[in-house]
Amino acid sequence: MTKELWMNLPVKDIKRSKAFFTGIGFTIKEGPGSTDTSVALSVSEKNTIIMLFQEDVFKSVAQNGLVDTSKATEVMFSFGAESREEVEEVARKVIAAGGNVFAPPAEIQGWMYGCAFTDPDGHRWNALYMDMSKMNR
């Protein structure tokens, strides 16, 4: 059935978004999908793809309006970190690349350590280190 899954996000400026995401450590997947109006981000060891599309291209494909990310959240992407230090590094990189850390690195529920941020288009992201040995089972 399903062999791959891609997430698609609208962005105002492909070049700015590409610079932001490479600045925080994501990889651009060159080839099909990476054009003047779109870019394929490869995320994680499993090479999960997040496609970024210029807003006008995204709207024509989705055939629907866009969420105003300053007023509402349609989705929040979470990704794993290897350590508490990596979470802190992500937060520093986000700020340096022009993003906004709206929840600074902190302990969550006694077994996670994470931070949450927005990219330049207001999409929400969450970096988490999970210490499974501390998780209440």
C-alpha cells in the first residue's frame, strides 16, 4: 500500500525557507521536487520528505485557502534529538537562522526535554529528547 509519505507546506519565499532549514541542519534533497518554486527537505535517518512550495503553487494544488499561522495552527511537526544538548543546539540554530523559539528548552513531563519554534512562515516545530528510562509506564 503506502510506500512513502510526504508532508507539504506552503512558504512565502523558497530561498529564505531553504536557508532557514539548512541553517538548522536539515538536508535539501536535490533532484525531482526541488525547483524554483519548491524544495524537498530530507528529515531524519529515514529520509522523511517535507516538501516546501511557494504559496501560490501550494494553493493551486491543494485547491483550498491557507491557514494564517499568526492566528491558528494546522499542524506541529516534532522530531527527535539525541540529547538535551542537541535540543539546546537546535534552539540556538533556530534563532541564528531567523526563526522564533516560543518554548525554550525545558524538561517536559519528567522524561522529555524539548523546545518549540516557528519557522519564518509561522509553521510550528518541536525538537524532543526522550529519556525512555524516566518514562512512567
